[in-house]
Amino acid sequence: QERPEHTGRWVLSGMIAIGLGPMVASIVQMADGRRGAAPNFVPVGLAQLVAVAGALGAVVLYHPDLSEVEDRMAEAAGAGGAPGQPVPFERSAGRRLLIMGCLLMGLLRGFGIAAIEAVMALLFEDTFHWDQRATGVVIGAVFLCCIPLKIVHRALGPSLPVAQWIRLLAALAMLGCCLLSAQACGTKSNMCACTLVLAGALLFPTLYLGESLACGIMHQHVLPAGSRFDGNHCQLYYNIAQGLGRFLGPWTARFVVQIAGQNSFAIQQATICLVFVLIFESFVNPTMQTHKR
């Protein structure tokens, strides 16, 4: 029952890293101080080396010894909690459907977040003529809005079931999509930029938290070890879905903005949020409710 919460922490760490990346790179570029000169990427490369060395050091110093830890995944996934006992076909079919739904939600989350990140950078730099350094700092700060939302969810999480949280977060994401439209931006460039920042501050953290809860649900319903839908396989599929979404999102979003305009991009993002909810209500939630009985 704790897997959605633990998965949320894991996804949060990735979102914090994604937010800090452009901020650190922009701050390092600002320290260079040469306006108008070609960007110097050597300091950014050194910062990358420091980050990689820090991650390696953290693994060496703090990663626990798992040699004597038993894997309870198969035991928890078996029917009645019996180790190695196969899951009945009708239950395994429902779990497969739930897992595939959660993977599609992960793909949509990766696509949506990468798309809004790319379009915000495009509009800030090309339309509002922001400096690249300022763009990086603002986009990184928008990503870090997931931290206060996580604090709120941690405090209020028990007051609502997981399904209600996912619906609430999807509704907030839809509100952020409305703010992406040209009509919401207005005519003044400064006001429009602030509106886009607000839209990103709504979209980034709500998509992150809603999908991380769905990923936790997926790990609650994995099949026993040896299945193509056991814990290890499902995590692999999840990483592939996330990577595919983050690959498709940026260039698709920039293509939509450049060909059809900002309003079409807002419609695209709203469609992603709507499909996200429809997948949850059609594939994930029904199976989850069935397994609770």
C-alpha cells in the first residue's frame, strides 16, 4: 500500500534534477559575464562532471547492502499472498490491462512535460526575446514547483483516495492548458510571459504527481517474478515509455506551434490531459476497484 508514496518520492527526485539542470547551467553561464559572446560550455561540462562524480560517490557511500534482503514482490503479487502461487487468469488479465494503462499514462506525462518545456523556451526566446540564461532559470524554477505540491500532498494525502487525487491533479492540469492559449496571454508581452510561467507552474507539478501515483498503482499490481509483467519488466517498460514521450514531445510541440500557432498547442496539451484521465478511468481505476473487493 506504500508503493504509490515511495514511487512519488522516486519521481520527485527526477523532477528536482530536471529542474536544477537548466538552472545550474544558466547560472554558470551568467557567471561567465560575456554578453554577446559565443556561449562557453566548458563550465557547464565541469558542472556535469561534478554531478556525475557526486552521484557515483553517493552510490558507493550510501547504497545499502541488499545481499541478505528478500524480494517480496512476487509474494505480494501472488493470489492470497502465497509465495510462488500463480495469479488466476481473470485477475492477471485485469492487472495486465491496468499496467498497460499506467504505462500509457507515463508516456503521456513524459510527452506533455517535454512539450511544454520546449515551447516555453521557444516562446520566451523567439517571441519575447529573453536571454537564454534567464529562460533556463525560469524553466528550472517552474519544474521545482513540484516540491511545494509534494509537501501539500504529503500533508493532505490521507484525506483523499488515490483516484480522487489523480482526478484533482488532472483538473488543475487542464486549467494550466487553458492558460497556454493566446487569448489567456493577452496583448502585453510581459503579461503573456507571466501567464505562460503560471501555466507551466500548474502543468509540470500536477502531471508529475498524478502520473507518479499511477506508477505506484502499477507497482501494486505487478505479476509474480518470471512474468513479462513482473516488477522488473514493468519498471523497464515504464522507463521506455517515459523516454519515448520525452523524445516525441519537444519536436512535435515546436512543429505544432510553428505550423498552427500557440492555440493549437494549448489544444494539444488539453487533449493529452483529457486522454490521461480517460485512460485512468477506463483501464486503471476499474481494475483497481475490482481488486479491492
